Amino acid sequence: MKSVMSNKFVITLYVLPALILILLLIYIPIVLTGYYGLMDWNGIGKMKFIGLENYIELVQDKKFWQSTWHSLLLGIFSTVSLVGYLILSLILASKIKGANFLRKIYLIPMLLSSVAIGQLWAKIFDPTNGMINRLLVMLGVDNPPLWLADSNIVLYALFIPIVWQYAGFYIIIFYAALKNVPEELIEAAKIDGANPIQIAYKIKIPLIIGVIKVMVILAIVGSLKYFDLIFVLTGGGPNGASEVMASYMYTEAFSKYNFGYGSAIGFGLLVICLIMTWLIQKLLSSKEDVQF
Amino acid sequence: MLKKKTVSVLMSLIMLVSLALVGCSSSSSTEESSADGKKVIKFMHLWPEGSSNAQFSIVKDIIEEYEKEHTDIKVETEILNPDQYREKLKVLASSNELPDIGMTWSDGFIKPYVEGDMLAPLDDIVDANLKDAFIPGVKESYAVDGKTYGLPLELNISYVFYNKEIFEKYNLEVPQTFEEYKNVVKTLADNGVVPATVGAKDGWPASFWFMYLADRIGGSTILTDVIHGKAKMDDPAIVKAAEEVQNLVDMGGFVKGSSALSNDDAKGYFMNEQAAMFLTATWELPNYTTSPDVAQEFKDKIGYFKFPTYEGGKGTDIKSYVGGPGVGLFVAKDSKVQKEAKDFSAYLVKKWGEKSVTDAGVIPATKVDTANLDLAPMYIEILKDLSEASNVTTYFDTQSSPAVSELHHDLVTALFGKQVTPKDFVKQHADELAQEQE
Amino acid sequence: MSKIAYETEPSTTLSAPYKTSKTLGTRIGYGILYFILGVIAIVQVYPLVWLFLFSLKTNQEVFGMSPFAFPQDPQWGNYVKAWTAGHIDVYFFNSVLYTVIAVVLTVILASFVTFAITRMYWKLSGVVLGLFMAGYMIPLHSTLIPLFNIFKSVNLIDNPISIILSYVAFNLPITIMILTGFYRTIPREIEEAAVMDGCSVHRIFFQITLPMTVPVLSTTVIINMIYNWNEFVFVNTFLSSDKWKTITVGVNNFVGQYLTDWGAIGATLMISIIPVLIAYFLLSDRIVEGIAAGSVKG
């Protein structure tokens, strides 16, 4: 058994093409990003080596830590919403009528590009003409919130479309995982008198726990580098209230022409992602788990 | 069983071959001369056919004319929307791969490119082909250390556009002074009409209000002086201007939640007659005059007035405007067809000046002789204003460096959202400016 | 090998709900459940309806009016404009080409890697998986300038290969991560039995493991497809000839210097969403059918 499944030649053959590709197209840029972070460079013309100055500035940069906090909040929020997605997937996978159709519908927001989603939610959140506030005014609310213009709630308001947009992504994966659970196990439990909730908790979830863990990592890392909708809807404003790491990086590198510093932020983002992933691995690890 | 394997191997082979083929067929387009021995000028601009049809068509026609007159030249265009244009230009510059001709903004935008030694000086071509063609002062916005690096195409100034029907309904007169303006605001706000709409999220539309108030209170040179270190950002006049902005916010002078509205969102309020006034620049004129997409009824209701003067302020001349050149053309220093590129860009500027007002409703940076043109009355009046202007202060964000400009946008958004006090507003500007002038 | 086919019901999820009890309580329970599911469905499908209405509006209607409002005078011309001024015809073909090639390559390469990492025995498997996972953590815009230089140095600027390779490289990490989660749920006994029967590794991979993972493969194909189809940062940066650009560029062509044509953007988005929608609906069924089809044949 082992000898067949540890054939070095086959392993190399299977892993090498993909590995070369990501080494060339992802790791070289990562290394270069770290290197540009050592430079005083506006992206045009000559670079000047300044050692760790950008990184020292980064560690002391209040704006960076504020944006990191916002990204982390989004990560926590996304992780918590995984529970909801999982419950929905359990319901859809339990062979109720119309599940197939509903599952298809739920992914639709993901098919739309961020341009469209951004436009839609800008309209929904508009303080005067927007859907939410028109409804609130109709219900007799005198001063409905300003949503994206209110620096106290803008971040939370932005979480709504993000969670909504990605619902389908997680549901489709959980659903596929649940469909992989051997039917006879469920039947056996039913015969033993287990109710659907017990079946979900005792059989289904333990069997797909590997998938759930991957989804937690994806949700957190994905949130930490999230950019699109926030940039379209608020550009990180007002007054930095919705600035996240990736939008901060973009503004510094591409709008303010601090490419060196922007690269340092990008590298910092990567380091924070690595730390978070390591932490999640620690938190969720059990014996049968992957080693990193 | 073997069949499946063969199929999958075959499939991967097909993939690889198709990849290789795609590769081969594309290799020719990057060379300097095309197959028929013509010299190729690469020209990158930001007027896609979809959104800027008029500009796109003018440029296309000019290229065709030029190619007819110069049979040895081929002009290849790459067209991106403005946001993506900026992003791509940045990446190209970092790799020293600028197109032969491209578009640039003035002052603060062009400076890093000049300092990075990317652009060719254009004074020779201006002297030869475009002497006295430009409206005085505009070309200088593209100059660094006395050399011109950009040929301006557009010139915009800002006015308050207003809905005459709404003004009539509440018996309002066009305000001449800021006190009168405040009364107009008060009447409108009391009647539940949005007095003015502004897309403060984008920063620059909100900055128009701040810049005009600074101009009227502190005099027409104050903001330019700040950038050149001749005046301080924490000058009491500038603090006062920021305070007046917030006074207007407190009075309900602007659309609700403006700090989350983009310029386009905000414009919607004016176009749908939910807001009475809109401080914007002359690039909006087609919407009020010639654009076939806008109802004539609406166009008939729109008038404009000059930003009111401020009682006791230093800027007493109502004919002083906030405005500035829009985009201009640059020629890359490393261009292998630099001579031809220069010649073509001068040709483009000249022809553009002849066509842009009539065909696209864009006011060019070159002098326009209105006598022979069939123009909407609003254009004729505004072109006349322009020739009589006592001063045009270039937009603060255009004049300043990219970093200050970006900070200014953030801060002015916060000023409108009342997330920053006037004192803090000027202080943060002053700090960044001081850091830069070190 | 018959024992490997664990029983699956013929996967019409539309089959009746638990037939056991039909008490009033259960009925109310189902009522509430369907109500909630229905509301979610409306919320999720609404953007499509909105986009359709949006695509028929004039610029003036798009702003200021409620996103619920119907267009006063449907602007079918927006679709004509999208097709002609937006150069959709060329872009559309390119989008399909890049998406299909990139998705197939990604899914195949990712399956190879995942199989080697989760099914085969070697010391560095954990490290290599870590390398792939870390590849997911770099923000895209940080890589733009380095990537441009890499492609420039091998003459791949303005060449679709740069786009396809970027799509594959940037989607490999997430695809491998998703696949890893699934591969771990598949019992090893099946492969062990196959090894006993004297199967080669390639045969195990292509004929046993790959068919068993069809459901998750369909899932990753869907996800990859959506990502590639909507991508435009790479396309804008690495390509310059019009003949190579994709449909998202067509959308962006309606965003202008001073004026944005929202109606035409809506129409372009509408046109561009249809193929993904169809492909998604077709693939989506494979998520369910896959298991049965794959395992029974063994």
C-alpha cells in the first residue's frame, strides 16, 4: 500500500506543475513586495533603499492598526455567519421539497460583479431615496440613520452586503459536503430514533468538519484581504471609518504614490493572514488534522 | 479503462497546444512598426466609445485625417475608463513602458512623472505649431521648472447651477452675497427642498465649496499660496471657510448623508429636481444644453450663477473662478517615435480645439472664436465669462501633490460629515504640507 | 470493486419530505421554514430583477428613483448600445475562451496536488500545502507591478497567456483548499482496496478518486468560473489590444470621465451574466448527481 502511494516520481509529477506556477506568479511577487517595502519609491523613477523604515512606520501607524481591526471585525463577522450558512445548507441538503431550486437561487448574488453589487447597495443605502430609509420613513421613523455616511455604523452596514454576496459561496460548498455524507449512516441513525437535529449534530457535522475548518480559514483570510465592495461603496470613508487593510494599501500605493509604503502594508497584511491562519489551526486542531 | 486515461492525456495536450497557438498569434502587435512598414504611434486615452462617445468620435476622426495626411504613420489607440487609466498608467510608469502619447492631468499629477524623467518637454512643438493657441495660463499648469510637459485639452470652471422653477416657486432671487445665499438655503430647507446636492464621498465635489469660500474670504491667491508655502493652511480665512462649510451643513444646506454619496449619486438629486442647486464645473454643460438623453423641459429650467461674494472677505471680485485644466497630452521621453508623436499630439490639440465645443460640448484649452459657431446660449455666455475672468484658481487637489490631494479629499469628506472640526481640518493639511516641504 | 459504491438515493432532491408524521405542529413548522427560505430566496434573487429593470432605464431614472421602480419607457436601445459601442461580441468570445481554459487547468492541477497531498505519503506534503495556502493571502493589487515586470521579461504583455496563467495561479490556492477539505472526508478503504487489486496510482486517481469528487469538482468549477468571468484588473493591466479584452472591460467602457452610462452598464451586465447563469444551473445539478454517477460505475 504505502509503497505505491509514496511513489516519488508520481508525487513530483502531480505537484510540480502547480507549484512552479505559484512560485513564479505568486511567490516572486510576494518576495518583490517585501523588497519594495524596503524602498522609498513613488512607483515612478528611481528607488531609494531605506532599510526597515517603512516597516517601522507601519508598526507605529495608527491608521494601519485601525484598518487591521476593521478587517478582523469583518473576519469575525464572516465566521459567525458561517453558522447561518451551515444551518441553511443542512436544511437544503435534507431533501425537503424545492431544495434544489432554492440552492440555485441562493448563489445568484455571487454571479454579479462588484460594480453591479456596489450600485445596487448604494441605492439601497441612500439616505433619502434609498430603499431602507424610505421604508423606515413610511413606518414613521423621523430621522433614519445615514448608513454609509455615519462613521459609527458604516462598517456594520457594509458587512450586510458582503455577507449577503458570499452566502451562496459557502452554501454551495457546505451543500456539496453534506451530499457526500454516506446515506446509510443517516438511515441507521433514523432507525435508532434520532431526530433531524441529532443527526445533524452527531453525524453530519462531525463528518464534514474538515470542510468546515477550511471554510473558517477561507472566511477569515478572505475577509482580511477583502477590498472590492468597500472600495466601491465608501472608499474607506468617511474619515477612515470603513478603511480596511487592502483599501489602505491601495490608497497608499496607487492614489498617494507611496508605492514603497503600500508594499509594506501589503506585506504586513500577508503576515497578519499567516498569523491568523496559524492561530485558527491551533484552535481547531485535533489529532487527525493537517500539520503545518 | 485505458480509454479514460488516454482521453485525459489527450485533453491536457489539446489545452497546451491551444495555449501555444493563442500565444503565437498575438506576438506581432507589440512591435514599433507594423507589417506594412508604417511607423506606429501608441496612444492611450480615456474616452471609451460607450461613455464618452462624442470625445471618442472626435479623436477617431482626427486620427483618420492625420493618417490620411501622413501615410507613413499608424496611430494605435488603447482606451480605458478614467479610473483604470490612472491605475494602468501607474503600472506602466513603474516598468518604464509608457505609451508614446498618453493623457495626463496638470500640476500635482504630472510632476512625479517629470521628476521620474518619463516625459519629453514639448516647448519646441508649442513654439512651432501652437504659438498663442492656448488660453493664457493654462499651458503653464503642465510646466515643471519652466518646461512644458503637457498640451492641455480642456478647461473647466465651476458655477452654481440651479433649478429656476424651484427658485420661482419660493420667490427666490439669485444670490449675490453669501448672506443672501444663506437666506436662499434657509427658505428652501424650511420648505423641505434639498438646497444643494454634493457628492462629498468623492472628495473633489465637496472641495469646490471649500475652495470657493476660501477664495471669497481669503482672496483669490490664498490656496495657491498655501501650496507654494507662501501662506499657511491655518490662516484664519481658511479656518473661516471650513467653518462656513459646516454652518451650511448645520443649516441643512446640503443633501442628507452627502459624505456617502458619489458625485454621480448626488447629481441624480439635481437631475431629478429633488435638489435646487448643484455646484459643479462646465463639463456638465451638455446635460443642460445639448445632450439628447436629457429632457428639454429639464434643460429649460436650468440656469447658473457665479459663486456669491463674502461680506468683508478679501476676494471681492465675483469674476474670480475656481477651475482648471482637465486632461492634457504627454509624449513619453523614451518613445522611439518621439518626433512623430510630438507632431501628432500638436495636430490633435489643434483639431480638438476646433471641434470639441460644437461636437462634444467640451470647452477646450485653446482659444475659441465663438463668432462662427452655432452654440447653445449657455456656452456663449460661459465662453464670454471665461474671457472676462479676473482669475481662475486651479483646483486645490489638482495643484497639490498626490499625497496631499488624497488627504484633502478624505478631510473634506469628513468636514461635510462633521467628523472633523474646522481647526483639525486645517491642522491635518498643514502637517502633511509641512512634512512635504521638509 | 462493487463495495465502494455506497448507496445513494437517485438524488432528486425534490422527493417528498419526511413522510413520517403530518401533525399540525409539523405542518406549521414546515410553513415557517418555507416562509423563511422563501424570503431569503427573494432577497437573493432580487439583484437579478433589479439589474434587469436597471438595464432598461435612462440615466435620469437610475438616479434618484427607487431601485424598485419600473422604467417609464423601457430603453431596449441600451442593449443595442451595449452590443455595438461596448464591443461585446469580441469581448464575449475572449471571456469564454479564457474562462474555460483557466477553469479546466486550475481544476485539473488542483486535483493532482490535492490527491498527492492528502492521499499519498511524503514528508513535505504539509509544507507544500502550506505554500499553496499562503498563496491565498497576498492582496491582488500588491502583485500587479511585480507581475507586470515578470510578464514583460518573458514577452507575455498583451498576450492572453498572461491572463490565463494569472487566473490559474491565483485560483489554485483556494481550489486546493476547498478540495483538501473534501478529500479528507472520502474514506481511504476504497483506494486501499484498489491498491490490493494492483491498480497504479494514475488509475486510482483518474478512475476512482476523481469520479468520486465530481460533486466538489463541480463546486470548484462554479467558483472558478465566477471569479474568472468577473475579473478585470489583470485584463486591464496586462492586455492592451482591444481584440484580447474581455466582457468586464466592456462594462467598464461605459464609465466615463464626466458621465457614466448606467443603463448601458446594466445591459452589458445582463448580457454577461446569462452564460454564467446557464453554466451555473447546469453544473449545479452535477453537485448532486455526481456521487451516484461516479461511484456506481466503479
